Amino acid sequence: MAEIEPSRQTATAPAAPSRSSPFPPVRHIGMSAPLRWIAAGWHDLWAAPSASLFYGAAFAVMGWAIYFVFRHAHEYTSALTAGFLLVGPFLCTGLYDISRRLGAGQPVTLAATMTAWRANLGAFSMFALILTVVMLVWARASLVTFALFFSSGMPSLTGFLSQVTSIEHWDFVLTYFAVGSVFATIVFAISVVSVPLMLARGTDTVVAAITSVRALAANPLPLLFWAVLIVLLTAAGFATLFVGLVIAMPVVGHATWHAYEDLVGEN
């Protein structure tokens, strides 16, 4: 089958900030843009399969490690698995660099992409710290939610999912997902384009995060669609006992780079 390279749809930009502004102009995109990002991410995955699949395998191994370490305490497993997603934007830095190199016609080597963050060490360190703090706060909030609804003891290992998703515990499910959605929304808002922006232009953490929020504010519906696609692809990875993450996470990571190019890229 002939390989199809996704085409880039022209995005329209609002009035650009003044030249003295550190913030790049944000473009408006269409509802179909996230689907093109996914297609472009799939293309990048197979343009550099060895490096991309390495990162995908790393995500799967982290998922298995969380499961086996906390297999007798599923309240920790669920909290850390969700938290693991909260720091995903930073963990995908190597995947962004692969797509950057492919777009620039540069050679792709795994070793080079693994240290891409060194080009903007201060900003990357600060962003990683922010995501780590959010993950730790989420983990605490998750445990508190479990404790409030299961005061007689945490759900047993046997039938864990059936217990926490049963009709009897519908109030817990709604509360748990509502709390999780707050943290996920915060992380998504500040990370739509922030890490690719820090990687490509060397911007600081504050500028990158604010630019991400501006991109979301300018394109709420397309980026809500993008968030739904990320959740679906990640859920598919989890549903296959983390094996699916080997493919899903590289596709999402590469697609995020193309989202950056459409939203605030220099081209």
C-alpha cells in the first residue's frame, strides 16, 4: 500500500502580538485538524520506527511497573496510572524531537532524542517540576476520595473494578472522575503546545504555558476533540494491559508536535 503523508491544512492567525512580545501568535484551526495530527503522528511513527517504538515500550514498561509494585493496593494503582498520564507531556519530549528532526530532514537517532531536553534545561526542569507537583497532589486527592467513599476499608483486590464501578458506588465514580477531570484539564491547558514550544524556540516555562492556554482559548472545540482522541487512544492502550501503549503513545507524541506546528509553529 502506498504510504500517504498527511497534508497540512492552512491555519489562519489572528493579529500577531507586537514584536517586543515574547508570545508567538496563535492560529485558529478547524475541527478536522486533530484527525490530521493523528495521521501525521502515525506517519512519523513508521518514518522512525525503532526510536518511536522504544518510547512506546518505555510507557508500557512504566505501566507494568506501577501495576506490579502496587498490585495489592489498587487505590494506588489507579491514582499513579492517572498521574502517569499527567506527566506524559514531558515524557514525550523525545517523540517531539523525532518529529522535529523528521520535518527538518535531519537524521534521527535514539541517543540524540533522549537528551533533547538539554537544549532548554531550565525551562524543561521547571515544567517537569510543575507536572510532578500536580501528579503528587492528584495522587493525594485520589486517595482521599477513596477514603471518603470506602470508609470501612479500601476495595478488595478481587473484583476491584466491579466494586468501584457498580451502581452501588455510582457516587464514588462520579466524584472520582470529576476530581480527575479538574487535574487533567489543568495539565492539558498548560501543555497543549508548551513542550514543543520550549524545544523548538527555547522559550521559558511561563511563556510556553501561557501560550498553550491561549491556544486552547482560541480553539476550544477542536482542542476538546483533540483531548478526547488522546483519552481514547490512551484508554485503548490501558485496555490491552499496557501493550497498546507501545503504539498509542508514539502516535500521540508525534501528533502533539504537529499540533504545535499548526497552532503556533513558525511556518
